Amino acid sequence: MSRPGSDQRGQTLVEFALILPIFVLVLVGIFDGGRLVFAYHTVNNAAREGGREATVNQTLSDIQARAAQHAVALDIDPTSVYVDYRQPITPDTESSCDAAVGGPQVFGCLAVVRVSYQYSAATPIIGALIGPILVTGEVRFPVEFNCVGSIAGQDCPLGP
């Protein structure tokens, strides 16, 4: 005859062994979720900074460099930053204001900057479950300043 409670130790060990993988998966899922939120905010901040650059300087390489500079933690390539100028009346029509860049007609156009990042989970199990996620940030700012060139070198006209 066994004493009461003597087999509890083995039962606890089995329950712990069954729960531990699920618990670790939940903890790592929280970690990966935090990384996804960080990527989302970083991409949106990079798009916002690129949009601010696009309102005063319509030089594509400067805009892309500014956006990539503010997403350095994600290692975003400057060529993956999309820049377009659109009429405010039809903002969903692409390339409707590109011909005005460099001329006085650029005022009143919307600078559209889109930054995209392919997020993949750090852990293989969660990565296999959810797969890669495309995180995109987009801003639309009205053009305030006509410039195609370098602002620091004063190559651009100052003001409208």
C-alpha cells in the first residue's frame, strides 16, 4: 500500500513537461509580436521623415536616403522607398503630378512616400506558422517648397 500523495511528484513533472513547450511558444510569440510592432512604427516613421523631405526637396535620392536613414534598425534599402507626386483632387491616381516636379506647378501637389519592409519572425516555428509579413508605411504631404538639387549647397530656389 502506498502513502497518500507519494505519486504527486511524478504527476507534476509530467504536467510541467506538457505545458513547457506551449509556454515557451507563447513567450517567443510575444517577443516576435513586439518586433513586428517595432517594425511597423519604424517603417511609418521612415515614411514620415521621407515625406517631410519630399515637401521641400523633390530630389529622389535625397528622399530615399532620408527615409532609409530613419529605418536603420531594419536595414531598409533606399531603393525600396517609393516616391510619387499626385494632384490633391485625384490623390489615388499615380504619377499625376510628376511632370510638375522642378517647376512652379509642383505647389499644391501631394508628395506620396511609401516605405515597405518584409518582416519575418525570429523564431522558425512562428515564422513557419505566420510566414513573412509585408509592413508598409505611407504618407501624403502637400509640397511646400520647389527644389530639385541640394538644399545644403543652396542649389535650389528658396521659396515658391
